[in-house]
Amino acid sequence: MSVKIRLARRGRRKLALYDVVIADARAPRDGRFIEKIGTYNPNVNPAFININEEKALDWIMKGAQPTDTARAILSERGVMFKKHLQVGINKGAITQENADKKFDEWFQNKQKQNQEALNKLTEASNKVAKTKFEAEKKINETRAEAIMKRKQDAEAALAAEITDAGIGASEKELTEEAEEAISDQKTAEKANAETPEASKTESAAPQEVKVEEAKVEEVKVEEVKAGAPAETEIKESDKGAAATEEASK
């Protein structure tokens, strides 16, 4: 029976998770398996791998053949390098101590590489987040400026309306005052037009009285003049009679 180390899919659509299993090569991918030795989650960066390395090495040494994806996963965890060292130990080409030392050095270098890769990913993620934050900040500032501008425009429009309303009211008041002044002026002119007629009437009345008085005085003068000759004649007649009497004496 040919045994393979492969992945069995589980999880939901577009969010797949995989089990690393030991299964018969003739079994379907997600069918029956002999043993589960780990899990693999490719939905995170870096991908999450959890493998029982001792069981994986044991099955590989027994002749289990990993698939390409399973081989990459096992190589990432150092199982394939352990197999290479174990084969050398079995052949006597290397001692167990040297094999363990070489594996420790490889594992430390691998951890360092993984840490550097993780730092780069974190840096890139932070850079993307910062860029996104700055872009959102710029958008928010632009939006705030636009809102402030609209607010200022609205306030300016309101102030203009209030000013126009005040000017309109002032013009209305000035118009009313002008109309009142014109009305008062017309009333005064009318009153002045009526006053000269009355004054003329009043002035005419005293003139008539004066004329009448003058006429009366003329009459009196005429009467006086008319009476004066009579008195003169009387006086002259009296003088003539006196003279006659003196002559007769």
C-alpha cells in the first residue's frame, strides 16, 4: 500500500483550512486518512503551520511520500532536513551530535530569516496603514475645509441678506421720511397759499375803513368849509350893521 502525506481540505468557502494527514494514495483527497499529524492555515501572512515533527519524520522514514505542498510545509519546519541528517547517521557518515549541532544551526538561521521576513511584513503593513491613515486624514481635512467653506458661504449669504434687508428698511424709512417731508412741504405751501388771501382780505378791510374815514373827514371838511362862508357873511353883515349904526350916530 502506497502511503502519502498530504493535505485534507476543511473550512468554508474562500476561507479554507487544511489538515496534514497520512492517507492511502488511493483514497480521495478529503476522504478517509490514517493519521492526522498537523494543520496548515494559508489565510494569514506568514502562513500558520503546526506539525508534529517526530511523527512526520517517522512516517517519512517508513517510506511515506509527501505531496509537493506537504513537502514544502515539512521543509519549512525542518522535517526534510532531519530526514537527510538521519539518513547520514544511519549510514555512519555523521554522528548524532554533529547532526543535532547542524540542525540547531539551521534552525536558528531559519528562525532569523523568518523573523526578518516577519519584520519586513510588519514594516510593510505599518507603512500601508500609515499611508492609508494619511490618505484618510487628508480626505477628512479636505472634507472639513469644504464644510467650513460651505458654512462661511452660508454665513456670508445670511449676512448679505441681513444687510440687504437693513438697507431695504433704511431706504423704506428714508422714502417714508421723504414722503412725509414732501407732504409737510405741500401742506405748508397750501397753508401759505391760503394765508396771503386772508392777509389780503385783512389788509383790504383796513384800507376800506381808512377810505371811509377819509371820506367822512372830507365830508366834515366840506361841511366846515360850507359853514365858514356863512359865518363870514354873518360876521361881515354884523360889521356892516355896526358901521351903519355908527354912521347914523
